[in-house]
Amino acid sequence: MTDIRLLDPRLLLTFVTVFDERNISRASAKLGRTQQGTSSSIARLRDIFDDQLFVRHGHGVEPTPRAEQIYPSVIQSLKSLETLVGAGDFNPTTVKRCLRMATTDYALSTAMPQILRELPAIAPHLDIQVEAYHGESAPSDFGYQGVDLLMTVPEFLPPNLHSATLFRDNYVLAARRDHPMTQAAVSLDAFCAASHLLVSPNTGDRTGVTDTVLYSIGRRRRVSVVVPVFSVAPRILAETDMVAVLPERLVKEHHDLIVEMPLPVDIPPFDIVAAWPERVDKDPLNIWFRELVRIYVGDR
């Protein structure tokens, strides 16, 4: 899975220009860059997509099948970015407001760092207030509580909100990098016998979706520790012999501490949605911000 943080819009523009021109020199002239700079950008793109993207052909270059495949998506992404910058009279660089967001712990741990990393450069005067969202105990009039944007799972959506799916995530088995279970495929018996860490942000319950699946096939696991937030899970796993069933995006964010392994049992994936009340549906700032979230956090 490509790390979205690596996809600088300038790289995407370089990709499209080289694709259209089929020549590094012409593309460089059109971009107002040196050939060395353009070649360096293509080299970065090759690392990101793990593909040559362009190969020498005559006096120019020819796109690979992978480049042909991603070209329409790159064009659409650039159009979305143009919409962000140029929609109407709205200018994100000058807006001075505070947006209130509410998120579940998982969305806060995985999505918010990417969004907040980009804001200072494109909306330097925009302030963000993030609040914890406990879906099962959310008030029925949530949309009128002053929150502009909510990120949660569909099951926890309050009524009467607009919503759109941001991404789907899968569960994986996670452990420290040198954990003995990383040396071979994990059997169901070994999985159930292992010492498990469970993240239970809402109820503190000692069972989760993994346990529900195991019960359905007549199996149980040992949950040794229960914690209320996802953010501490990678550090705990890195310093203990415990394993945990965690969302794949979270594990990849902490690849320096933990690694993922295939699960020996099928756990259903889950969606993260963005939702907002009617009062901000047509607001230019909120429209812009929702598109920003989609670009930097959503599935590609």
C-alpha cells in the first residue's frame, strides 16, 4: 500500500507531463525545471509505485502498463487539488476560522496526523479543534452540537447527517519485529494460545470482533491486556511478547516498531466515514476541508 504522505502534488504533475510529452526534455521545459530535477522526480515516483513507469524509447520515453493504469487516477487527483485551490472566491491561505472535528480513537491515530501535517502550508490561519467521539454514547442531536466534521465507523453514525465513505481497512495480526511468531505462518492453535492485547475504546469490554468470529467456530483466545486507545498499542507490542489484531493502516504507520502477519481466521474489514450536519453542507470552507480529507486520507 502506497504511503499517501509521499505523494507530493508536484510529483503527480511531473508524472502527467512526462506521460503526455513522452520526452524528458520537453516535459522539463513545460514544467520550467531542469532535466535533472524531472528525472529525480521520476525516480521518486518509481520508488513509490515500485515500477519503472517510463522506459527509454527512441529519443523519448514510453509509459509502462502500470503508468497507463494509474494515469486516469492521477489526472483526477490533480483536478481535485485544482478544485481545492480555486473553487469560487474561497482562499484557504487567508481564511481565519476554527473547525471543530470529532473522531473515534482509531481515526484520530491514523488519519489526523496526515491532515494536520499539510494544513500549515495550505491554510496557515485555520485552527482545528479535535474532540473524542464515543459513538455508542453520542447524543441523538449530535449534528447540532457545533461539530463540523465527524470521522467514525458507519455503525456509530448519528441520524440526519450527510456522509461519505473515506476508506476501508483490514485487520491484521501485529507483533514486535523480532517476535517468535513472525518466523512462520501462524496457525489457529498458536493464535488462540498467544497472549493478546485488545483495544476497546468504547466499553472496555474484554471481547471484540475477533472474539465474535472465534466464538462462531468454537474457539477462544486469551486476552491478557485491554487498553482504551489505539495510540499506545504499537509501543506496548514493541516491548512485550503480546500480539494484537489491529487495523492495517495503524500497523503500517508504526512499521518501525511492529510488523503485520496474516490472520489464521477471517475478520471482516471495516469502513471509516466522514459525516457532517446540514448547516455546513454548502459552506465553502467545509466543502474545501472535506475534499482535503478525502485526498489525504481516503482510498486511492
